[in-house]
Amino acid sequence: MLNGGREGLFELGQQLQQQGEYQAALHCFLSCLLGLTHVQSFTSLPNCLHQIAELFISEKNYGKALQFIQAEKMFYEVALIELTALQGTAGNPQLAPLYGSRSSGRQADSQILRHFEVYFLIVLEK
């Protein structure tokens, strides 16, 4: 991967998109998603999902665009659930065992990302 990892690849995709190189930009954005193991390792994930959807819309591939919009929505829903859980445990330490530890949260992130990757591969094969 480029210097700067996924973030650098994402920035390259944005530059290519601004220059009208839509296929190359799409390739960069999709490459950012491959092998992703932890949400926090790629802070631009929701923006990346959004950009991919926009590019599919520009190609009039509305089915794939909708799938990436749904993936972006799912990302925000999961983040909201995790934030709510963290606020709940911060306000009431007795609830911490119900919501799990940080390490179990990381495992959940990892599982979610594996599902995202499988989902993206299935979407791209259609």
C-alpha cells in the first residue's frame, strides 16, 4: 500500500475523482476496504463508503450504490450503538459487564469489518 496506508490511498482516490478519473478513483476507494481489520485503523471509512456510492451513482449503477449507502448507514448505526453503550457504562459502572470490555468491543469491530469485507466482495461480484 502507498505511504500513508489506507488514508493515503483514500486521498489519492479523492484527487483522481476531482480530476475526472472515476474508474481509477473507484479502484483506490475499493482497495482501501480490502483487508480492513479494525475500524479505528481507517478513520475515513464512512467517507470512503460514501464516495464509492457516489461513483456508482455516476455510473448509473444504482444497485451497487444503494448497497454502499446501506453499508455507510450500518457503520453509523453501529457507532451510535457503541457510543450509547459507552455512555451507559460511564454513567453506571454496574452496567459494564452487560456491555463488555474494550477488548470485546475490538473483537466486535473486527467481526463487523470482516462482514463488511465479505459484503463488499459479494457486491462487487454481482
